[in-house]
Amino acid sequence: MKIRFWILIAAVACVAGCATTPPQFDHNSPTVFITGANRGLGLEFSRQYKALGWNVIATCRNPGAADDLQTLAAQNKNISIEKLDITSDRQVKNIADKYRGQPIDVLLNNAGIYGTLEKQTLGSFDFEEAKRVIDVNALGSLRVSVALLDNVQASDQKKIISLGGGMGTQSIGRLFGGHYFMKMSKSAHLMAMGVMQKDLQGTDIQIVMISPGRVDTQLMRDSGWTGSSISAEKSAAAVINRINLLDGESNGRLIMVNGKALPW
């Protein structure tokens, strides 16, 4: 009985923590890895890359609550949904272990948060909120990119793309007050990706930051923006088109979807 008991315990532990076999993707198709794929731009990227015939690794913190993403994946065997909190070293390592050897043509660092505005306004700072925003927006993209470098290097296209960053630039971030932690996190994000690009000179990996514009997503609503915006569908299509057009000249730079570089 004791032996059976410990076999049962081991089996339960393995279900909870052992790496599972990655999906059998179409090896003739390129692969995209998307963070924050449960809603907004991330969900739209998953839809559009699926429609283009790509293998899609769509990640989010809580796949069980990602109803739209689950519905999308049920329609196509080339979409794999993975649980991933980009602030967790353990979860990022588990994903890297699971997909070891899987080429990733485009690593799309989409996940990001705005944070609570009141907590990043002069006079009412909450520095625990600062840690949370910076961990997601700056360290998260770096954490994922480092873990999957070998996958990107093994691919044909070899592209690491991070979304956003305009508010982290001097040219845009200083135009208006407040929003401290968001701006700081995006500045750190730009620096991390720019330095990584320098470190990877001599490889064929391209690292580019792309501003998707003012997109009608939850992140935009969290910012308090009430002006004009574009749909996630249009923005995702424009970003994908820009990714396809990258030729190396934008390596290490922040660009808009029309290809214009933003100084930072």
C-alpha cells in the first residue's frame, strides 16, 4: 500500500510540474510566440497569424479564463495556448524547456500593463505599484527574450519584436506630466532591448521595437485616454506588415508602423 501511495503522489506531482510534449506544428510554416495573447492586440495577433498559416504559441497568465483565445485554438491545431506569467522566472524557464529546439521566427513581446494612474501620480506614489509595472513592462520582455534566444536563432526569420515604448522616450514622455511608472518602465524596456541588440551583433537576430499607435484596448482605457484610437484589428495588421518588411535597418530602434524611427 505504501508503494502504491508514493507512486500516486509522484504521478500527481508530475502532472503538476513535469514538462509536457510540445504540439506537433507544421514544420513547413513559420512560428510566432506571443505574450499577453488573451485579449486586445495579443488576441488579434493570434487570430491574424493563424489566418496567415503560421504556427502560433499564444501565452497568457490565465488560459482558463481566456475564452476567446480558447475558441480560436479549438479551430486550429497549429495554435498552442500556454500559461505564462512573464514576471515568473520559473514559468519562463518551463516554457523554454518545453519548446527547446522549436524554431521561433517572431518572438512578439506584447504583454504589458499600464498600472493604476492614481498610484503613479506626483503626491500619491505607491512604489509597490512601480515594482509591478516595471517587472511586467521592462523585465518581463527581457526575461522572455533571453530565455528564447536559441529558439529565435534557430529560425529562418530571427526577429524579436517588442511593442510600444513611445511614452518612454524623451520626445513623447515629457510632453505631459504624470504616468511616472508606465513611462519609466517603457524607458527601461527600450534600453534593455537596445543593449541586447548590441550584444547580439554578429548574429542574424533582429531586435526592433514597434509602436502600434493608440489602440482601442484595455491598456489604452487604463491610461485615461479618451481621444481617437484605432481598432486592435487594424493595428495588428499594420504591425504584422511592418514586421514582414523589416530588413535590418531598423535593428535596435523604435519605429512606428509606417517605418519612421522615433528618437529615444
